[in-house]
Amino acid sequence: MDELYSIGEVARRTGLSVSAIRFYSDAGIVTPAEHTDAGYRRYDVDGIARLELIRTLRELDAGIDDIRRLLADEITLDDLATAHLAVVDRQLSRFRARRAVLRTIVRQRGTTEQVSLMHKLVTMSDDDRERLVDEFWTEVTAGLGIDDFIDYLRPWRPRLPADPTCEQLEAWIELADLVQDADFRQAVRGYFSDVFAGPAADQSTQPQPQPQSDAEVEHLVELLTEARAAAEAGLPVDSPQARELAGRYVASVAARAGEPDVADVRRQLVDADPGRQVSRHAELLGRYHSLTATINGVPQPKAADAPATTWLHAAVSALP
């Protein structure tokens, strides 16, 4: 006959209190192997194993009814674990969101109104987050005819992962606050207006009248996309492929400027250092790109990272 153990011995083996063991027995979850003539409960090895499992599941916040069904073979352990894993994941997500809000409050000494806003931001749905960013880009580009260029910038749009870190949530809070700031929106719109819709800042040295039609913007985006890919692939600026792309870029600028002397346009492009425009872009949108990189879990961009612009300038300069 299997050895039987008193309730005190079972308590020592399982780490459960005597009262807890009595509760599980009275609830019919773990039945004693027998009762003595004096009415004392005795448990066998199977009962002890069940009680140890109950303790583990209770520490994982499993409910009594679920445990009862599991031990009655009405559900499998895999079913129970899967269900409770989902609960733990939801709780973890909520704790991360709360932690992000609290850390932001401590860092920024936020007001009561800001606390409410931050909590709303971190609990937004994916669609709501996408809508907030879309509204920002819509406002800063409305009427400028540069939808294709905004699509070119799409890789730098924030995509909060399903299981974000606290740092990613904090970055999202800051970015969401940034894109809703009226002054920031106005500054970004002014920048795009200068670059794409207004007169060139320095026509004497930079023959780049701004594209007016959708076709012109689309063509510029195609050239920039190719240049960015070439830069990221490490294509030498004096390679045949680079010369071909640089030639098309010069011809495109000459056509937009209405300048038949392509050679003269090329010389002006070489003389036009893109550093000022790159620096202005970095100063204005650098924080946006940095926060987006954190949210997306990708390496941080360099302070003056504009691979398409700088690579094209170098490729044009290398033309024979």
C-alpha cells in the first residue's frame, strides 16, 4: 500500500498552509486518500503532487474553477497555460504603459492634464496611432503637391510593436506630443514649402526650381529612392551605375529649371553644397527621426544623415 501522509506532513512538503489544504479538500479539488478513525485526513503521493500543482497554478493567478476543471480532465494543461499566458501578457502590457507614463511624469514633472493625455496616448490602438501621424503629415503637406515625397519618407514613420519596451512607449509619448504641437507643425510645413513649393533659396548657385506637378514630384522621388538605395548599398559614386543615375538627376534639374545648358547646371549643382539643407532638415526633424528609430527598434540616424542628397551631390561631382 502506498505511504500516506498527515495534513501537517503534506503542508511541509508542498509549502501550503494546513488551512489551504483543508480548503482544497472541502472544495472537492483534492480528495484525501483516506480518513483515520479519528477523522484525520491522509494524503497519498498523487494528492501531494496535485497540491503542488495547485500551488504553482495559484501563484500564476489561475482561478479555482479553472484548476478544478484541469484536475477533472475537463481542460488540458496546455489550454490553461495558453489562457493564462494571454492574461499575463495583457497585464504586462498595462504595467509597461503605466511605467512609461510614471517615468515621463517624473522626468517632465507633468501636470494632472498631462497625465491623462499620456495615459490616453500609450493606450491608443494601432489605427489611432496611425491616424495621429497621418493627420500630422496631411497638415504639414496640404496643398504642396508632394504626396509622393511623403510616401518616400514612409520608412521613417513610427510603428509601435505589439510588445513594446518601456523606452519605446516613452518615445511614443514624446513623439505623439511633438506631432500635435502647433508650432512644430507650422515649422515643418514652412520647411517643406520652401523646399518644394516656393522659390529656390539661392537661385544664383543652386538651379533647383521647385517641382510643381505630380509627375515632377514623382520623378524626383524615384531619383531620390534610387540614390538612397545606392548609398545604403555602398555603390561607389564614380561607378558606371552612379554616373548614369547622376546624369539623369542633372538632366531632371535642368528640365525643371528650363535650362538648356546641362553642363552649366551640373557645375552649379557641384558648387551647391547640400550641407545647409541637410543641417536644416536635421535641426527641424532630427528629434522626430530619432524617436521614430527608437519606436521602430532600428539604429539611430546620424545627426546629418541624408544619404540620397549627399550621395547624389558626390555622384554629380564625380561625373567626367
